[in-house]
Amino acid sequence: MSDDSSARQRARPRRSAPRGRASSVSSSRASGSSSHEQNSVPVAPAPAPAPAPAPAPAPAAAPHDPGVMPVEILVQQPGREHLPFLEQYPRMGHSTWFNKSTSGISGSITQMMYSMLQTGYDKWTSIPSAECELWFRQFAQEFTWDSGLTETVRQAFSRKAQTVYTKQIYEWKQVWLDERKPRLLSGTVWTQLIQHWEKEETIEKSLQNSANRKSDRGGKGIYVHNLGACNSRKRW
């Protein structure tokens, strides 16, 4: 190649890239980047897990006078071996229970009515729980049982006391109707019971109960006890 040709080639100017295309590409990239930024949604951080609820507090034990020994502790004290022993399934000659006629429990509760009753309550369920607990503590002075059975004995005592109380109040009322007064019963208690029996609503309720007992029970006649003697297992 001659020197003239080489010189012309060197002198020929180079073509520059079209400005419009470069600008279009740059603008397209910028637009795409801007569109992506506008359409993207920032991801919120996951919420922290809620704290676990605090455990429920344990039920409080039944309150008692701190100066008074609880009954379940009382029955564990020494020197109680001579007391009648209570078991739900008694063994003849060794233990007894509330459904045994010779247990002495009914007599014990009746004696409490004479010695511990300070107000003429017309029924057992009217006696405040604090007074009922005093009766139960007195019962624990006369009978004993395994400490773990205390709550069962308490419930059985309450049912038995309600039965004995109702029966004794009825007997006292019959004494009053005969214009007599029970011996050894508090005068205050007796006066309050009489006031209850003389109330109009008490008289009406008594008459209704009497009519129900004397009704023919749908043609069956007045109820008559004909079960005969108690089973020997009920007596001891």
C-alpha cells in the first residue's frame, strides 16, 4: 500500500454512535429502574410473636383462723386412738360410718343442738358456715378418721346434720304445740323458734306439708312404713 493511501485512511474521521440510540437506551434503562422502584412494595418485617399468657394462679386454700388448728391436722394428733374411727367402708368391730344406726353420730349432733345452738335457726342451711365449722370441729373431738378423708367426712357430716337438725326441730315443735318446753334448751333459742312457728307463712307451709303427707298419693293411700326391721349391716 502506498504512503498516500495510508495517509488518507488515517485522515478519514471515525463515525460516532448515534446519539439518539444511546440516549434511548439510557432513557429506557432509567425508566425501567424507576418503574421497578415505583411498583415494588416494601416488605414489612414479620410481627413479633405475642407473649404467652401468664399461668392462672392456683386456687387459694380455704381461710382459717391462724390460731386454730385445721381439722385435718387435728385428727393426726396423738391420743385419739380411743375415739370411734370413721371409714367409708367400715369393718365390723373396727370402724363405722354415717349410715350406721349404732354409730352414735345422730346422738352427737343432737347433743350439739342443745349445747352449741345460740340462735333459733329454723333449718340447718340457715346456719352460717362459720358456725357449721365449729360444729364440725366439735364432731372431730368425738370421732376420728384418716386425715386425707377430712373433706369427705365434712360433706357427710353436713348431710347427716341437716337430717338430724330437721327431725329435732320438728320434735321441738310438737313439744311447743303441747305447751311444753324442752329441758336444757337455751331460752333465747326457744323464744326465737316460737316466733318462727307463729309466722303466717310458716303456718301455711306447715298445713300444706301436712296435707301432702295425708294425701292418698294418687289412689295409693297414706304412706305406711312396712320395710320391717333394719338389716344388721345398717346397725353396727
